[in-house]
Amino acid sequence: MDSVPKKRKSVSRRAFIQSVSGGAVGAGVVSRLLGKEPRPRPTGPGELEVFEKKRISFTVNGRKVILDAEPRETLLQVLRERLRLTGAKRVCNRGECGGCTVLLNGRTVYACHLLAVQADGADVLTVEGLASGDKLHPVQQAFIDKDGYQCGFCTPGFLLASVGLLAKNKQPTFDEIRAGLAGNICRCGNYQKIYAAVGAAAEVLRRG
Ligand code: FES
Ligand code: FES
């Protein structure tokens, strides 16, 4: 008597691998195999929501912000795209140029290289928060007085890096200014005037 092939209830190995390699469909099969249905995403047919959002809160330029951030979102994305604070620039987006420099709890950081969730509970200062009303910060004023910019694209990053530097070192030498700003690139090559501006700002800040 011919044996009747048994019907297989489980997903075959081949079907499993084909499904998994099928991206979103594969993820759906995996979820079913694990006994979990994928959570539907309201937009984007055929897509699955991959990242859970995390509620975070931090202070930006003295104002408290509460938002739901994806774990993959950088602080720079949140500042520019969600809070519309576009002073910090997205240039290299990989921690090389300093265009996105902000202060986090007084420390100079690349906002493109920091996840937004890492800023949870922190105090963030961007170039938009440097001036007090109509009164420019002494570093801003010194950049104007000493022509510390040409196209100005790198300027917000240099301003924040300079403020961070002068908070740590109130009387930097020329070499210390150069070393302190080494993480920022000016494509216009305006370095000498930038260093002069930082030296002038240091003097103003020391006088109080
Ligand atoms: S944009 Fe962040 S370091 Fe270049
Ligand atoms: S002033 Fe143009 S990049 Fe620095």
C-alpha cells in the first residue's frame, strides 16, 4: 500500500528562509512563528514598525522639551527637523566637521553623533540660545568685530565650540585656542580671524 505523505503543519525550512529573506513579509512570518503578531503601522503599506519610541525630556536653550524619539534619531535630527532649531548644521553627519556642535550640560558635543535618547534629562545649548534678547554673547560679538566668518556656515559650530572652550579655559593661549577648536572645520579657511575672535572674547569675558 502506498504511503500517504503526511501533511506538514509547520513551516518548512525552505519556506522559512524564503520568507525571512522577503523583508517585511519575512518579519511577519517570524512574528507568527514566535506567536506574536506584528503591530500594524498606520502608514506605508507593506512596512512594519521596527523601532519603539521612547519618551524623553530635556532643556533646549532654557525651554523644556518633551517628545517621543526613536532610538535611531540623532540629537541633530531632533533639533533641526522636529524643533526647527536649524543653527546646528548637518554637514558631514559623521562626527568630522563640527558643523553640528552644541553644548550638552556645558560640554561640547557633535549633535550628529549623539542619539536623542542620550540627551534625556540634559541641558542643551544651541546657537539660538546664545544671545540674551538683543544682546549678543561676547563670543558672537567678537566674531563680528574680528571678521570671524566668511560664508558663515561653520560659524554656529565654532561659536559653541568657543563658548565651551572658554568655559574651561578663561585665558587660553593661541595654541590652546587652536587645539580647542581642532574639531571644527572652516571650509573658507578663516581660521586666523576665528582664533583672534576667540582671544578677544576671552578678554571681554575676563573683564566681566
Ligand atoms: S555634521 Fe556633525 S560633525 Fe559634521
Ligand atoms: S566661514 Fe565659510 S565655512 Fe567657515
